Amino acid sequence: MDRGKAVQEVGEDVEETQEDIEGFDDFTIASTWERFISEIEAVCRQWFVDGHKNLLDKGAECLGSRNNLYRMKRELKHGVKLYTMEYYFQIHSSDKAGQWDNDLHSLQLSFGVTGFLVIAPLSASGVVLDAPESSKLLSAVAIALSNCGSNWPAFVPVHDPSRKAYIGIQNMSTTFTRRFNSDRIGSQVPVRLLHLEGLYELFVSKFALTAVDFSTNCFSVRSTMRLSYRTPPYADDNDEGQDNINKQRKGDAVEDNHIKSQWDSDCPWAEWYSSEDPIKGFELTAIWPMKMFEGSVEMAELENESPFDAEKWLLLPLISQNMIDDSIGKSGFALQLSLLISALDKSFEAKYLEDFVSAENSGSDISKTLDFIPPPAVVDRILKEIFHDGVESWNHMDFEGRNSRFIKGAPLGSLFAQFCLHALWLGNCNIRAIATLWIEFVREVRWCWEESQPLPKMSASSNIDLTTCLVHQKLQMLAICIEKKNLIVHEHQNGVEREDSVSNIHKVDLHDPCDQSHDMIPKDSLDNSSSQKLVVQHDLEETLVCSSIQGHETRSGDLLPKNYKSAGVVESMMLLHSFQNMHSPIIQDAPPMTEDMHEERLRAAEVFGNLSSLSGQLERDILSSDMSAFKAANPDSVFEDFIRWHSPGDWESDETEDKSMQHTAKSTKPNWPPKGRLSQRMAEHGSSWRQIWNTSPAMPSSEQRPLLDPIREAEKILHYLETLKPHQLLEQMVCTAFGASADTLSQTKFGDLRLLKAKIDQLYSTLSSTLKSLQVIHVPDRVELIGDLKQLCVVFEHIEKLVILAASMYRKLSDAPRLSEAIFQDYFDFYQPKMGTGLASLCYDKDFNMKQVVKPHERDVIASFFPPPTASQSWRKVLSMGNLLFGHEPILREIIFSVSGDVSNGQYSGGGHLVASIGDIETHRMYIRGTSNDLRVALSVTSWD
């Protein structure tokens, strides 16, 4: 108990002692304000010691499009308030920032500083609304910087955020201090301050000691000015949203009655969509150099000068936000191609295209709610555009040199390419809409065959382009079949009109291939339909032979077998056994074959056996036809003669044959027959060839069965088109759509932009390599394939944007090609970081602000963008700011006034030798930026402390 009582007494004594010293202040403990200064000092010392290079390594944030301005940021705490301190610095800069550099921070431009600090409260407004707090905050930074020995200027944002006001301070040395102050008038600007004379007087009033009469007193002031002009809006920009209106956009049922033409109405892509003009206008900057002015009268004269008197012109294109912000989304071909890729992904869900169209599947997983079927009227209109608008044949030679030939699709302008491009714009390019359009497309193709109508936009050339997709090859083969069928019908009708062709049907000369009136089948023994079909088939044979004969020249005087079985004598070649001239037979043309037919021949060759240059039944038929025609043209020929004519490389001849040929004209037979033998290759595999030779009758091509049966081949083609699997159709559509879209863009006129041409060539290379995965029989991993194609759409979008921008630039600056190319290069450098292949869109918070210098000979071209305003446009411009450009006043005027003083004399001379060594300094500087409704003034004053 005694011990507890003692403890209690000690505690009471301690409390009494604390009460006695309660009013004592211990100044050895730093206050919160001193700790705040110390914390600022520590941060500034660290930044100062690190230097710019180390600050970059520590994560300095890059600002500005030129990657020259950087920022470091640190949060500070003073009591319960949080502040953020930012240090701005440049990597490549002189001690003094350029007066009108394009990439200056607003504080750099306002006060002429380079590196600087900004300290502001961490709040929603970001400004200090309390004047004592702002002064205390600025003083804390000034003390910290003075302790560091740093001369960085420091700024604090004050007042309302809309005023963009700052106060600042800079310790220039132990002798001088520069103070900064800026504010803004956001309402009606006084008329006096709209003119340079009034602005001059405003600046002079800041350093004139007493009120003076500016009209009689002169003050030497240096001044430089920058004026900004903006081109008036184009005609198609007056109506809100007009850029998004497509002229009769494909797949839309609503027609556009807007009669005003779009800017891209004659561009290659205008047939499919109308793009927003990527260049909304231009901003012209005219800069007057630094010059000494002696009074307000000279400033009034400067206001009356023309922008043509300016020292420098800079041009800035006003780029549409769609060309800068990727988050806005795709447009044009890129958007529709991405929808086509989605349709390809869904095409694997069904075996037949009819499954996507049938009503019972409309609610299943195959057909989503967004996959609607377009109305029949829209489908009919599109089919009319595909088949009946411009029915002239497509010329393959026009696009033979295009880079898209490496893409296995249908060439631009062909029938299937037109189908694919129209399908892109049908509704939202969903699988159901595509299936509906394809079914009707095939029906229209069948109608062309049944009615013997030529396929529009298809070449009837006998050469099938195997570098194209299979659907295009099939359509080209069908076009050939239709042409052959029309020849048969035409010749048959001509034969019926001849009176003797019916009465003497069995009396015609079967050996005359050009006589189209004969028919080997009595019509009385057949019904009408069978008779007509057989007559057509037989007439086809006669037509093919006659056309072959007309394509060769025969020599008069040569001993030819009768009935025109030969096209002429083979020079310097005699038959081995009869010593007669060898005649070249008239043979049938090899039938055209599509890619799958070639593959079928190769598979048949594997089954038939290992025959050199012989593969399948079709090859046997062609070889047999050639042998029969050769026998008919050369009755005394042997197998070796045929080899010498058909495959000279398989006949090894002695040198004496050429000498023996020299004596043929004297009817002598020295050293005849010439010595020679079959090659080893033909000797080894010649048994099959000889077997065909032995079984082939002597028959001219006019009497042979045609190698191409157009009716049978056409039905096979139509069956292929009608039973084509959905994913096979979509795979070929994707290849064709990408190639056709790229070809469409590549036809754009954009001048001699070699950089863009190189990027287009790279696009073709990327398309070719990526789309190869769709050309294999078994498609690789579906998820990986769709992902690659989606990335391809992103790449295509970037190039499409560049092409559209180049087209707009070329239209506006075609008379200034150097300027056009320089601006495009600037935009490409700005946009290039976004041109990745990733699916995620990259968003950048910086705008395109690169300006190009306008050469003197280019000024007239730029000035033409500013036509004199009409009376209705200029009536309101009563309070003009002067310096008009063809009646257009500047949208922004910036002017810098400054005066310098010799600190070794006058009011600054109290510092002795230290002051004398400094020389002239800029004592006052004022930056003014404003229009008729807005004026911002920034003043810096150097004072002696």
C-alpha cells in the first residue's frame, strides 16, 4: 500500500510540472511550414543533381509532339493539404526559349522561360483561390530554390481556373529577382486593346514612372508579332452531320436526295462510301520579326500591313479527330472488312448456305438478332448493279500488273469481285445477308447460262487465270462455255435457213470442216428436244474446227492433203519412210481448265501410272486428238515422225540430217532416211505413247469429238456454285474483298508521295502472306485464323486513313507539291506509333500541331484558300483587329513587347562591380494573346532586391 501511494504522488508531481511549462514554445523543433520548405528543397536538390538524362531514366513524362518537353511530378503535404509539384524541362534547348517555337508550353511562351516549376493544390480546381495562401506557397518554393542555389522560375496557379492566371518568381542571382503575373479578360475586350497602338500604351504604362502623353513621348520598345488565320469552312461543312451521309450507300434502302456533291465524289472509293474530309481546313501563321518601335504611330502602321509583309509563313492542317483518335472506331473498307471476318467466323456453323436463310433457323445460334436478311427490293437492286450496270466485259489486262495478283482472289472489276464489294455494304455484312445475296447471285448466273447471255464483267478468254480464286475461275470457264454455246446456236440457226441443209442433210461433204450445214444425225429418228441437243453438240465440233482453220495460214504450192487437214508444211522436216514433206496438222485447242480440274488430273495420273508428261484421261484425249490429226495430215507418217513434230526434245538426230535436207529440191535421196533415235525418256515410257498412237485413227480435227463439252462443263460449274460450302465461299470472299479494296485505294491520286506508295506495297505484301492461310484445303486453327484476320483489318485501316488524307491533301495542295509532301511526312511521323498490328486501339492525348514553313513562291497557293468574304459574312466585322488577309481578320493575335536596361547605370547600379559585370537584362516583358472577345496578358518584371 505504501508503494502504491508513492507512485501516485510521483504522478501528481509530473502533472504539475507539465502545467508549469505549458506556455513555453520550443523553437528547436521545426514547424510544419519549415518542414514543408525542407521537403520542397529535398525534391528540388534531387532533381537538380540527377540531371535531365537521369530524370528520363526515372520515368519523366514526355509532353508535346516533338518529344522535347518532359515533366517530373511529386506530391507534397503541408498540414492537411496536399500539393503537387511539377518540374518541366527540355532536353535540347538553349538558355532562352525561342520566341515562337511551335511546341512551347503556355508558360514558356508567356514568360520566355525554359525549365520551370509549378506547384498547385491537389484539388479539383487545381488552383489556389486564397491570396495569402498563394503568397505563402510561392515564398516557400522561392526559399527552397534559393537554398538549393537554383534559378528555376516557379509558378502558382491562382484565381478562378477559367482565368488561367499565374503568379511566379525567379531568383536570377543574389541581386535580381524576376516576378511573373498573368491574367485573362474573358469578356468583351475594350476597343483600345483591340489595336496595336493601345497594346503598346498598355505595356509602356508598366514601366513609365509617371503618366505621360503617348502621342508626344516616345519609348523604344522591341516587339514581335504572330497572327493566326483560319480558312473559312468548306461548303460541305456547313450542314451538321453532312460528312456522314453516303451517296446511295450500298445495302441501304433509303436513297440520298442530297444534291450537294461530297469532297470525294470522284475518288475511287466514292462508289462504296463517302468519307469525312480528313482536312477540315488550314491554319496560317504569319510571323513578324523582332523590331524596335519608337512610338504608338509606328504600331498603328504595323497594324495596317498585309500578311504578305510578314517574315515567315507557317501552315498547319486542321486534321479531323477521326484521323487522330483511334477510339472513335473504324470506317470505310476497314470497318466492312472486319464485319466480313465476323461472317467468316460464323460460316463454320452450318454446312449449307440455305441453313442461314431458312426461317426455322432464325432463332437459333446460327442467326443472331443482328443478322437480318435484307428485303428483296434491296437484293434485286444490288443484283441489277452487279449484272446490268455496265455489262461490258472485264479486261484482265487492265489489272495484270497490280500487286494484288499475289492475292488469290478475283481481280477488281470482275464479276465475283463486284459481288464481294457489294456484299460488304449489304446491311451490316452479316452471314445471313451474304447467303441471301449469294443464292440470288447464282440464280442470276444460271439464268445467263440458260438464256445464252454473256456473263457481265467476265472475260471469255480461253486462258484461265490460275492465280485467282476458284469461284472466279469457274465463272470464267462458264463465260467460255456460254460463248461456245452461242457459236453453236448461231451456226445452227444459219444452217436451218439454208434450204439445201435440210433436204440434203445426208449429202454434205463430211470432209469440209468449214461447211456448217451438214449433220450426221437424222432428225426424223429423234424427238425435237433430243434432236436439238445433238445438233447443237455436233455443230459445236464444226465451229471449233472452222475457227481453228481460219487462225492458220496455208502455203500455196505445197502438196497438201485434201480437205484442209493441214495448216502448212513444217520447214526442213521430212517424213522418215516416204521422203515427203511433213505437214503441221490443224489440231484442237487444249480445253481450258480450272485449278480443281488440274488437281483432278494429277490425282488421276497417280492412279493411271507414272507417265512422263501424261496425266489422266484428259491428257490421253488431247494426245490422241493430236495424233489423229497428225495422221490425217501425214498419211505415211510413223510414230517417230509424230515425236519429231510434237516433242522435238525427245528425238536425238544426227548431224547428217541437216545436210540431207539441202538436197530435197533435186529429188534425190542421199543418206535417207536421216539417222536418229528416240530419247531415253521416250524410249522408257514410249510404250504408252505408242499404244495411243496405234489406237488413234487418222481423223482430222474437224471430224473429232470436241475436247470441251460446254454443256457438261457448264452444268458442273453451276452445281459447284449451288453447293458451295459457306466457309469455302467466305474464305474466297475475304481474299477477294481485301484485294479489291486495296486495289480501289491504290487508284487514288495523291501525287508523288513515295512514302505512301511504299506503305501500299507493304500492305499488299502483308495481305498476301496473311491470306495464304485461307488457300489451304484444311483451314488451320480457327481462333488463330480469325485473330490474324482481325489484325489485318487494323493494318488496312491505317493505310486507308493515310490514303484518304493524301487524297485530300493532293486536292488542296496540288500546286504546292513540296508543301503537300512535307505535311504528309509530318503526319506520318505523328501517326506511325499507332500503326501497330494490335487489336487494342491506342489513345493519345496530344493533337497534331506540326507546322510547315511556306516558301515565298507557295504563298499565292495558300492565299487562295482565303477568298474575299461576301457582304453577309463581313457586315459584322466592325471591330476589326487589322492585318486583314483578303478581308479575313486573324482568329488570334499574339504579340511580345520587351525593354532592356543596362544594370550598370540608373536605378540598378547600386550593386557595384557585381552589377557592372551583368550588362543588359530584360527588365520588362509582356506577352499578349487575344481576340475581340478574349485577352490574356502575361507580364514579367525584373527588380533589384
